[in-house]
Amino acid sequence: MAAEETNQRAHAVDRAVRMAGAGAAGGVCGFLLSRVVQLANPSTNSGLAFTQGFWFLAVIGGIGSGVAWQSFSLGARRPNAKMAIAGAGALGILGFTSGYLAQVVYSALVSNDALRNCFSEFRASGSDSELNWCFSRSVRGARLVGWMIAGALGGAGVGAFFLSLRRAQNAIVGGVAGGVFGGLIFDALPAVLGLSTLWQSQLLAIISVGAVIGALISLIETLRISAWVECLNGELRGRTFILTETLSRIGSDRSVEVPVIGDPDVEAIHAVFKTSHRGLSVEEAGGVVTVNGRHGAMKLTSGDVVQVGSTQLRVGLKRDLPSDDPFVPSPVGTSSPTQKAPKQRPTLNLKP
């Protein structure tokens, strides 16, 4: 049991690392796009807010796209046109809005008197590092609020790719945490590392923000797992699918929550997993389903094997319901009670 738990934690960490890498890579792309926006040099507060809106659109768009792509890849899914349009549109609108609001809040919270004192001390001491530290202290609170706004709205944009409220919630929490982290290091990096140019600190901060957002979205989803299925055979053998939705579809359509690849006997939407406070069940939605060799819809417990076509999926649950739960239906075509498979704790293999 201890070995299985250790293995599960290792897979969860591996998943988080992959998501962090995707977020960091997306941050690099977003930074390169943002450099084009920085060619503009507005002289008014409203112009600066609009410029920052497009700057954050580029950054959040890059990070969000990278994180969403990796999340789809880990689930062996492909977004359909509706998902792609919803995700890209949300990232664009929310990315711009986050930057605009962040700049407005930042301008309102920053104390001009504190900044003037920093420059006065710099003229007296001539120390770049002291100026950087003073500036960092003066804008820290405003920076945190601004990046929190950007992270939250950017996370919501990532969730939009999946057309899922639950995924959006996970991404928002990860985005807020990533934004806080970015706000803390954005101004501290020049002083700590002795960086002399703004773009260096921006690049490292954006990479860090992307990595943290990606990792935290993955870890939060792992912590909120209530059910999962592991593919036992076929092209996706060993792949684990986390059931994050109330309704998780199974089928050959690559955009569904549990895609089945290379099985000609599986329909586009073959069956549906349903999760609720009462547990997990499976129902037919276009094809035949068996559970432990028996045909029909029924409540599931850990270790049950669900078969669609020739593909077998082993169920994993954090908690099983009592056997007398009224939710348990009888299998189709029989009046006998549902048979339970021996309870096991399957390995949660989160590797792609």
C-alpha cells in the first residue's frame, strides 16, 4: 500500500512538472509577443492601461495556450472547434481585461511620494541595487494585486478551453497563486540577481509565473480527484483519465473526457460516467457497456472493470459508498443484486 501511494505521488509530481514546463514555455512565447506591444510608449494613463491590456493579453495568451495544450495532451484529447474558439476567445478577452484592470489598480495603489523618495536616495547613494530594492518595496502591494487579477482571469481563460466550470475553478486558483508568486519576484529579481535591464526581469518573472500556474493547476486537480479510470489494453494502455466532470463521456471522439483510440467497436459517444455525492456510475449512451462482464448501467466501486467495445477501463475511487446505498441499480436484463468486485487500490498512473 505504501509503495502504491508513493507511486501515485510520483506520477502526480511528474504530471505537475510537465504542466510547469508547458506553462514556462508558453511564458517565453508570450514574452516574445509582448515585446512587440512594448514598442508603444503612451503618455497618458488611459493609453498606458490599453497598452498593458495588450501586453497581458500576449503574456496570458502564451501561458494559457501552453498549459491548455499540455492538459489536453495528458488526457489524450483534442479540442474540437467549439472548444478552441471558446478558449482562444476567453484568453483574448480576459487577457486584455486583466492587463487593463491590473494597470488601473496598480496606478491607484502606487505611492508617488514613495517613488520620489527612492529616486532621491538613489541620487544620494548612486547604488542601483538600493534603488531596485526601494522600488520593489514601494510597489509590492500594487504589483501583487495586479498580478493576482491577471492570474485569476488568465486561469478562467484556460478553463474555457475545456468548457468546464470545474476545470475553470482549478485554473483560477492556480492562476491567482501564480500571479502572487510573479508579483513577489517581478521587482525582486533585478535586486537579487543584479539585472540591469527590465526585459531580463520580465522574462524570468513571466517564465516563473507560467511554471507556477501550470504546476498548481495540475496539483489542484490531483488534490480534487474523486474518481479516475485506467485503460488496461489497446493503444492507450496504462493511460489514466481523471474524471473531473459530473458527466464524463467515453467514446472514439477525441474531444470527449475519456477518449478511446483504435477500437472500431467504440461509438463516437459510447457511454457516460456520472459522478455525484452518491458515487460513480456508468450508463450506455450509444453503445454496449459491461461491468465485470455483466451488461448494464450500475454503480461502480474501486477495481471494477468497465468494457466498451474491446477496451477495458479499471475504475479507481477515493471512497466507496456503503453497499446498501439506494443509488445502486440492478444490471440490465437481471433482477439479481449488483455484484461487487473485490475492492482494490489501483495504481494512479498519471503519466501520458
